[in-house]
Amino acid sequence: METSLDGKITGPFMQAADDNYQGDGDLFYHIAFDDDGYYHPQGWLSGRTTTDDNFTHYAKPQLDENAAPVPDGDFIPTTIAPQYYISIDPHGKLAWTTNQMTFMATTAQVLEVLTSQVSNAYKAFLRQLDIPYIIAGDTELDAPLAMKKLKDLFHMETVMLGGGGVLNWSFIQQGLCDELSLVLSNAADGSTDTPTLFSAVPGLSSTTPRTFTLKNVEAHDNFVWLRYLIDPKK
Ligand SMILES: NC(=O)c1ccc[n+]([C@@H]2O[C@H](COP(=O)([O-])OP(=O)(O)OC[C@H]3O[C@@H](n4cnc5c(N)ncnc54)[C@H](OP(=O)(O)O)[C@@H]3O)[C@@H](O)[C@H]2O)c1
């Protein structure tokens, strides 16, 4: 994750950082995505709001309510892609137009994580676009089951928890994240209505405090890269 000095993950600070060309976004990208970067994840998870803000832009999917019933269960591709954009979409809202997405120089196969409450019409829509999906949970996301399916069905060993703050905090509270990687920008905007690195949402996560053990600090000109281990729950 990349944050402002005041812990925001999006908002006016980003433009200010870009205008001054500080390179924090480049470092963020390098760590997570470059071949000679640090993590080499086989997939990265994104919350539904992050996907709508950046890729699907809150469009409504064109659904065929009379689509033939799709087979029960997951929709798994016959060949596994080298990298997946794993979209947490428990209600089936996202209006994808293609089964690939591009973030800077990285292109990844879209993979949707749904719950059983998602309609037949939405699953038929994904099948038509050849977008694989897994089902984890009945009405609420079963995040441990989703992670198990990513490993068992897609052979993923390393997955990046890629934000936003709601997704991050819900996975950390459930003990599903072992390391925090943070590029701290040298910009801030003091806004009070933009998302922060971690956000508790009633029904998804609590405000139970967690602690972190600092593992490494690297200074890069005006910004720093911090790595923490996430301490087990007391
Ligand atoms: N600076 C960075 O490094 C960085 C990285 C990523 C994202 N971002 C920014 O972060 C912003 C969005 O962050 P956000 O915190 O508002 O939202 P978010 O975490 O991206 O998405 C929240 C939504 O995802 C679904 N979701 C997440 N966790 C879930 C869980 N455990 N169980 C069930 N559903 C879950 C829910 O979708 P439904 O509402 O459909 O139920 C929830 O409302 C965007 O503007 C994005 O650009 C910044």
C-alpha cells in the first residue's frame, strides 16, 4: 500500500505527490509488480470499491435475467494464468467489459470472488466474458475459504492484499495477512472524508487494536518503505 503522511490511500495528496514527481508511486509499483521487485505475487486482492473507483467506474452490468441456469459452484478456467486480479465482489456488482485488466505495465486475468447470494444472471454474465469465479460464503464473504480456494484451485502461494482500507482491515482482523508493506509518501492533505489504510466496517470487521513488528525500513529520497510483520492476535 501507498499512503500519505496522514494515512490516506487516495485523495488530493496523490496529485500533489505526482506534480512534484517524488517517485513514490514508482517505488510502490516496483516492489509489488516488477520482475526484479520484492514480492512477486501470483495474484492481488482488491475490494469492490477499489475496482469501481479505478476500473469499472460504477457502471451497471447488463444482465440477462432469463439466462439459462449456470452449473452450481465455481467457474474454473482450464489453464491457469500467470497473474490474477482477484476482485472481492460479494454481491456481484462489478460491470466488467473484458476478462483482463491493466494496471500500469501489468496485465492480469480478472478472477471474481462471489458469495452464494449472487444471482444466476450475474454468474452467466461472468461466464459470457470468460471471467472465472469462486464462491466463498453464503451471504457473507468466507475469506478463509476464498484463500484456500486460491491455493487449491489456482495454485497461488503468494497473494498481495492490495486494498482498499476496508478489505485490508477485514483480512488483518481475521488473521489472513502476515506482512504489511507500506510506501509512505511525503505528501498529506488533511482531508477527513477520504479512505485510510485501514477501515473497520460494522459487520465486516471490528476496531480491536492490532500491533505490528517493524521488520525493515528503507529511505528513498523523500519517502520511506516500511515493512512490518503483523503480530498474532492476543
Ligand atoms: N494507495 C493505495 O495503495 C491504494 C491501494 C488500493 C486501493 N486504494 C484506494 O482505496 C479506495 C477504496 O478503499 P475502501 O476502503 O473504501 O474500499 P475497498 O476495501 O476497496 O472495498 C470495500 C468493499 O469491498 C467489499 N469487501 C471488502 N472486504 C470485504 C469483506 N471482508 N467481506 C465482504 N465484502 C468485502 C465490499 O463490497 P460491497 O460494498 O459490494 O459489499 C466493501 O464495501 C479507492 O479509492 C482506491 O483507489 C488505494
